[in-house]
Amino acid sequence: MNNFPDVVINKIMSYISHPCADLVRQHFRLVELCGFDGVNEWWKTNSLYGYTMIGKIKHHLTYGGGPEGGLVRFVPQRNHAKWCVWRRDWGINAIYRDIPSSLRVVYKSVDGCESAKLVLQDYETQEDEYFWDDLFEAEESDEAEESDEAEESDDAEDSEWDSEAHCDCCMALWDDCQCWCSNCGDDYSSCRASCYG
């Protein structure tokens, strides 16, 4: 430090000891990490304008009308999501860039206006902000629960058909059944115990 004048050393020392120094360092680190794209300023909030399907994957739009692009979430393996930014010009395949693992995607929705930005891992969400991975995981678990409930209701319906209350042929209640027995010629409801019992 002897090569610097005292004035410069004092300024550096005051900067290092300043209460906001850590925040400034974090901001510059975030800006540096978000520079991987070279096109968008991902540390700022970017409005979401909907989505487009490329292949069978939903690509969220943050800009469009000519060249378009935004964010996309790939899930190559269960419980291992990977976020990328993407862009494409008309008639050209999409270009993807991986979002560094030290960044997370934050989703914000206020009065129907949706937006997203990239933040550091230790970011504390503000009001109406959510880590987008958490929302996707909650959505996926809700879908899994709904499919489990649907399977349970299918099983319950199957058990109803297996009960003695319904005809095996038309699946109507025995009182409404109009099937007849090919064995004795009577209604199923009257001969089911004698012919098939």
C-alpha cells in the first residue's frame, strides 16, 4: 500500500468499512454473473409477455415482436430443474444459455402483471415475489396429488361396479337394467342368482 497516496488509502479504507460495502459488492457480483447473456440486464425486473411452445416445452417471453426471447425451465431429470435464457430471430433455431447455478429466478405478479429477474442464492424475496422453482414444484406436487385423487376415485368407481348393485353388462342399477339372460330368457335382475349365482 505504500505505492498509493494517503488520500487514496483513506478512501479505500472508508469504502471497505462502509455499512453498504457488502451490498455494493453483492450488486457488482450479481451484475457480473448476469453478464453471461450479453443482451438483457437480468438483474433488473423483466416483464413477462406470455409464452411460446418450442418443441413441447413452454418458453416464457420477456421480449418479442421480431427477435424474441426470455426464460425457459428444463427438467431433464426428476427434481433437477435447469434454467436457461433463450432468444431467436425469425426462421432461426433458438439459442440457449445456461443460467449460472449461483443465480435463482424470482417471479413477481402484481395485479396481473408478471415479471421475472435473476438474483443471488441468498436473496430474500419481497412482497409478491416467489422463487419460480418453488412455484413449479408446488404446481407439480398439486398435479401429482390430483392424479392420485383421480386414481382413487377411479378405484372407488371400479369397486362400485364390482358390487351387487349394478348389472355387469349395461352397468345400470339392477332396478333400471333391461338386459335379458341368454340362458333362461328372463330379465337379468330376476335370474342373476339362479343362472349366474
